[in-house]
Amino acid sequence: QVQLVESGGGLVQAGASLRLSCAASGRTFSTYTIAWFLQSPRKEREFVAGINWSGGSTYYADSVKGRFTISRDNAKNTVNLQMNSLKPEDTAVYYCASRVGAVYYYPGLYDNWGQGTQVTVSS
């Protein structure tokens, strides 16, 4: 099992950038698929981006393609989400999650979750 801790959230203006990090514990981190999800008040948790165990395959929600980049460093047990050209609609709590196997967009298929980090984008 892997434990996840997110960091890097904050309050920024529209058009700015943020870099979220997901730090993981456990020696088997490199075997896990990692994904980022966001959750806004009164809404379901939504897929943002995912990366497979090797980093060779990445997936993005349509709303963030071309603006967000997910990457991982298995030697450091971290997955990063670089968020550029932020919009007010990106405001949410962002969570990283892990699972063994392929990247899925459905949050219910992920086994471990971090505590979340708040991202607020002002207009």
C-alpha cells in the first residue's frame, strides 16, 4: 500500500501557473498508476490527469489538455502536475490517487488517496 501527500496548492490569479506535487511512501511506488482528480463544492470528483507506472503513458481531461502536464520521478517517489494558464474554473481541491494497473477516469477504481490541496484561481 502507498501513502500519498499532496502539496503546492495556493491562491493565484487567472493566467498564472502552479505546480502540484504528490509525494508517496512505500518501496513499490514505481508499480502504481497515479492520477490527479479535482473536486469542487457540490460536485463529483473529476479526473484531471493520469500517468502509468513507467511514465510512458499520460492521459488528460479535455478541459486541461495543452495547459496541464503530469510527470513522475520514481527515484524520488513523486508525481507532479504542472498547471499553466490557470482559469477560475480550475478552482477546486486537488487529490492524487493510486491504483495498480491502467489509468482509469473513474475515481472509484483508485485505492489510495491523499488529503487534497486547495487551488484557488481568481479572475
